[in-house]
Amino acid sequence: MLTVRAPATSANLGSGFDVFGVALSHPADVVRVERADRTTIEVTGAGSQYIPEDPEKNTVGAVAEALDAPARIKIDKGIRPASGLGSSAASAAAAAVALNELYDRGKTRKELVPIAAKGEAVVSGDAHDDNVAPSILGGFTIATPDGVTQVDASVPLVACLPEIVVSTRDARRVVPTETSVDQLVETVGNAATLTTGMHRDDPELIGRGMEDTVVTPARAKLIDGYSEVRQAALDAGSTGVTISGAGPAILAVCPEHDRKHVASAMLDAFEAEGVDARAYQTRIGQGATVHHP
Ligand SMILES: Nc1ncnc2c1ncn2[C@@H]1O[C@H](COP(=O)(O)OP(=O)(O)O)[C@@H](O)[C@H]1O
Ligand SMILES: N[C@@H](CCOP(=O)(O)O)C(=O)O
């Protein structure tokens, strides 16, 4: 079977709602495919009991359909669903890369992004590209309706995932529908600062650019302990903290030497709020990788 590993991702990064995303070096989903007359899906691993195997309801089914590539698909979940770590997107990204290869469809990685995004539309109602783009391309990505811009980056991160479930669909319902010009100006400044930070692998600039007063405060209410965990990470040396994707995972950027300390401070803060959590000490990493038999 042809095997593809596609990484977890963190979308938005505060100031880049529905636009920015980064690939994480871990965790990841692993998808195995072989040709078949019709698509079947088998799911194992983290949270697999909550993931439908019906091709109409699983993100990989829409990808197989879009590539006209029926297959026997096995998904080994390394990323828990409804995590804010692009779980549903990682499967879709892996399937897009795998089926393109299996059926020799000849699509470029960039051309696979909107195809994988069709899988996201199945679960969240919107075909946003901000998770599938970094999962396929790696690094830091800027996804706009005109296409995707990718920058290689390598910056230490902590992704702290509490035992809370927030579905992307629900978290999209609380996004404000209006914003002020002051907030628009602030957001442009922060997004530009963050982008420059990615080019320089500079945790300080990235952390500053992650500030957001529009979407993040509305969504923070869905995550028990968000303010406490954020403050604990900042006190431990993080240069910026925000909600990862639609949550509930919380993303902290930091210098390498502070990462361990930041991770344990975030876990302690969740524990003090009575919330179990796990922390991934990770970094911005590469996109999906293909493993031939
Ligand atoms: N291959 C898949 N991997 C993970 N979740 C999937 C998959 N296919 C469908 N889903 C559904 O998608 C939802 C999780 O997606 P989403 O809310 O976007 O969370 P995440 O931020 O983790 O991607 C769950 O309802 C899950 O059952
Ligand atoms: N831009 C989307 C990203 C959702 O990411 P996920 O990892 O929570 O699926 C949003 O913020 O709604």
C-alpha cells in the first residue's frame, strides 16, 4: 500500500483568521491507499470512534471523489478530531497526496490544496484552505482566494490540547460579523509583523504578530481556562499565545530553550482549572511525505 504521513497544523495564528497556517513537526495522520473499484474507509487511532467511515461523511471520501480515484483507504489517526490541530484536514491532505500518486494524476502540491479543501467542506461547512495548505506544503502558508504562498520556517512551538471538544463548525458560529477600522488597522499590522517573523524564524516578531482582538476573544469563551493557560505560557517565556485553529488547542511560540518550561506551565495551568490536557513540544515542520512500499 502507498503510505502518506500528513502533519497536524495550526491555522489562523491569531491575526490571520482563515488565511495563515503552519505545519507542525508532530503529531500526524498516516493514510494508506490501494486501488479499488469503490472507496472504502477504515479508521484507527486517536479518537477513531468519533470519525465516520462512510465516504460521504469522512474528509477523505470527498478527496477520492474529486480526484476520481476510488481506493481502499486506511487512516491511522495521530491527531484527535475536534482538536484545533487540523485533524480532519490532515487526513484530507494525506489522501490528496496519496491518491494523486496512486492514480498518477500529475497534480502539483499547490493544485492539491483546493482538492483537499473539499474534504474540509464536508465537516465544517466551508472549504477553507488554511489547514490543508500547510499540511500539504509544509512551513508557513498564506491561503487567499488567489492562491497559496508558502514560506519555509522553523520555529519552536507548544500545542497544548485539553480534554475538551470544540467543533470547527460550532466555533465558526461565534465569529463576529463586524469589526471596526481600528481593529482592521491593528490586524494588518500584526499580520505583517508575523509574516516578517516567519521569514526570519524570529519567535519574538511571530509572537507579537499573533495578537488578535477580533476572533480570538469570542472563541476563548469556549475554552475553559484559556486566559490562565495563556498567562502561564507568557510567564514561562512564550513570546505569543493564541487559539490553535478553532480550538480547543492553545498554541504558544517560544525560543527553543524555553519550550519545555512553557509546556509544563500550560499543563499546570489547565490542571489548576480541573482540565486534563497534553502538550506537544513541536515546531514548524515539513508537509506531507510519501512512503513507497
Ligand atoms: N478523516 C477525518 N479525521 C478527523 N475527523 C474527521 C475525519 N472525517 C470526518 N471527520 C469529522 O470532522 C470533525 C472534526 O473536524 P474539525 O471540527 O474541523 O476538527 P479539527 O480541528 O480537529 O480538524 C469530527 O466531527 C469528525 O468526525
Ligand atoms: N480557519 C478555520 C480553521 C479551523 O482549524 P481547525 O484545526 O480547528 O479545524 C477556523 O478558525 O474556523
